[in-house]
Amino acid sequence: MLDRKAFLKLLSGQVEDSNTYKSKLALLIVDINRFFRINNIFGYPAGDEILKKVALLLDNVIRDQDFVARIGDNRFALILDGVMNVGHAELAAHKILRLLQAPFVLGEQKIHVDVTIGISLCPLHASNPMFLLKECESVLHGAKEKNQKIGVSQTLEDEILSEHWDIELALDDALNNDEFLIYYQPKIALDSGGVVGVEALLRWNHSSRGFIPPNFFIPIAERMGHIKPITNWIFNTALRQGAEWTEKWGPLSISVNIPPDFILMPDLKGILSNALSLWGSDNILLTLEIVERSLVIEPEKSMAIMNELRDMDISISIDDFGTGYSSLSYFEKLPVDELKIDQSFVANVVESKSSQDLVRLIVELAHAFDMEVVAEGVEDAAVAQYLKKLKCDIAQGYYFARPMPHEQLKDWLESYAGAKY
Ligand code: C2E
Ligand code: CA
């Protein structure tokens, strides 16, 4: 891993490139809070071990074109190349925070690492490497003082407005201009290796900006009330396209992600029965993926609606399961068919005892209540094999297939002959 000196040199070069080529980059500083306590309680060797694990975790978060360095005793820096806007950089920060929710396991000890992250963009917040670093350190300190996990440099209000204004305006037209696409990612039964369904994932191919990440535009679409017509379009399109593959390759489930407050929407049942009566087929089991946090808004009402949806032969899946909120007490009342274990637990299931324990627990509970367990984010054979050993039912991830457009999915289904794990 780069040290502070090498990092400063690299940062200068990157900032210079950014100024020359008018590209953008983000600087993130990740600071471990109260690190001295880890040293005091668990000893220096444990502290060193934790630093190595954090370094490894950050290394796994970045893409090939990015860099990570250790720039202080308990401080790391990340340079993310080609970052379009603050939202993009915040996604990376949220991913780091999410991965750090699971404790590190050292022998018998479970150690939680708490971090604060500062974010500054070049050239938006500074176009000189030293100013950029200073600016980022200053927002980091500001965030710590306010007890916030992430601090972001401020931009002139109208710059932020204009960036969002563009997206908001463009979102207004995206549906009419046919800029949305659905990519489908296969779900594989771990015991047989066969395909049991697909997850529909929304893509926006903007006319001049190209593909915009869903994690960036979906929250804006939700805020602006666009998500309802978009989700309606997804139901109809996915069912229509799905009829083509299921006719040839037999029954499959199609999972559609629904936004947090959608379940409580008064006309949800109407929208669904409309789409099903137009495009539904006996070969397709429509599954709704609901994030765990949407159930905490009005649990009783949500569960009543989920029961009604199941009466319409719609299957219910809880997405990102394990990331919090649920308590065992309401588990037995959950009217759901499937639990999807969050990627952050799946990714390190082979090495991390706590992830293994969690997966084992979810599988046992799910099976006791007749639910199936899907592991998402399976990136290699070793993870697939381990999940099979833990009796997880279904897996989804780059190891089997990346999300792909409808036409490509047909070719994939035609040629898929099982996977090795
Ligand atoms: P999600 O529902 O948790 O979807 C899984 C995400 O993991 C997808 O990202 C998928 O492409 C990615 N993924 C799949 N396999 C792997 C793997 O092996 N490794 C890694 N690192 N990632 C993998 P995507 O398509 O970028 O979607 C991101 C999020 O955006 C989704 O997370 C979901 O919350 C939201 N989203 C996507 N499509 C829709 C939609 O149609 N409606 C709504 N409301 N939200 C959507
Ligand atoms: Ca999902």
C-alpha cells in the first residue's frame, strides 16, 4: 500500500491530469475513530491486524483505476478517478460504511471499527493538490465534530442546484424518450446449478451522459415522484419480455425491486393486477423485492398488504436482509417467501466467522418458516461452494452472470450449461 509520501506525489500527478484533461476525481479520507482504544483494549498486534484488514477492505472497494494509501497512523486516503459528482463519491463512502458494519474477527474477539469519511472533488472544490487535501481534511474534522459519518465539501448552492436540475429535467423525459432499459441477472439454485429466475435491474442510458448508475438517479427519481411511473413501466416490460424466455426455457421468477414506500401506495394492487392481466403468464412468478427498512415504517399495515399480494400469487422477497432493523420477534409473522442476504455478508463468507454465523442463522430461520434464501454478490466459486455448504438455496452474482439486456439473456439461457463450484 502507498505511504503518505508516495500518495502526495501521486495526488499531484492525478490533479495535474485532471486539470489538463478536464476530468474529475474524488479524494476520500477515511479516519478510524478512537483507534487508540483498540490498541489499549486489544493490544498493539491486534491494532496492526485491524489496520491491515481495513486496508484490504478499502482495496476491495476501489476500482482498477483508483488508488488507496495509508496517510497517517489510523488514516487512509482514496483517489477515485472519473467521478461525475458528489453523489457518486458518496456511494463509495456508503459502501465502506456498510462493509464496516460487520465486525472484524481476531481469534475469539469481534472488533467493530468506526470511521469518519471526508469527501472533496477536484476541480469542483479545489484544483490544487494541497488545497484539495486540506479541504478534505477540514470537512473530515467538521463531520467528526458534528458526529456525522460523512463530511462533504460544500459547493456554491447554485452549482449543486444546476447539477440536480439537469438530472431532474432529464428524468422528466427519460421514460418518453425510451432511455430506460432493464438488465436481467440470473438466479441460480445452488443444489442443481439450474436457473430459477432473474432480477430486473433498471438502467438509464442518458442521451449525452451515457449510463447513469441506478444508485445515483433512483433516489432522485423517488424524491421527485418519477419512480411510480418508472416502476409501472418495469412491471409491464419485464413481464412482456419474460414471456419470451419462459416460453422457450420454462418457468422462471422475475424479481422487481420496489422503492421503500411503494408497498403502502394505495393503487399498488391495481397497478400489479393490470400488468399481470396484460402480460402475466403461468410460466412467470412475479416477485417483489422489498428493502428491509420499508417494513419499519408501518409494519402491521405492510404485512397485511404483503398477505394480499401473496393471495394474488405474487411472491415477496426481503432485499438486503441482515443489514439491521428486523428483530426476531416479528420474523415469524413475516409473510415472505424469500430473504436476500446482503452482499456485504456474502463477499467475505469464506474468511469471516461472523458472516458465516450470520448466513447460517438466516438460513436456519428462513427454512424453519418455509422461506428460501438468496445470496447476492457471489463473485467466485469458493463463495458459491461455501454457501451451498451452509444450505443457502439460491445464488446470484458476477460469478454466474452479470446483469444483461433482454436479448443477451436469451443467448445466455441458450448456452448456460451449469457452473462449477
Ligand atoms: P440491489 O437491489 O441490492 O441490487 C443488486 C446490485 O448488485 C445490482 O447493482 C447488481 O448489478 C449488483 N451485483 C450483482 N451481482 C454482483 C456481484 O457479484 N458483485 C457486485 N459487486 N455487485 C453485484 P445495480 O444494478 O447497480 O443496482 C443498484 C441498486 O439500485 C439495487 O441494489 C437497487 O437498490 C437499485 N435498483 C436497481 N434497479 C432498480 C429498480 O428497478 N427499481 C428500484 N426501486 N431500485 C432499483
Ligand atoms: Ca434487489
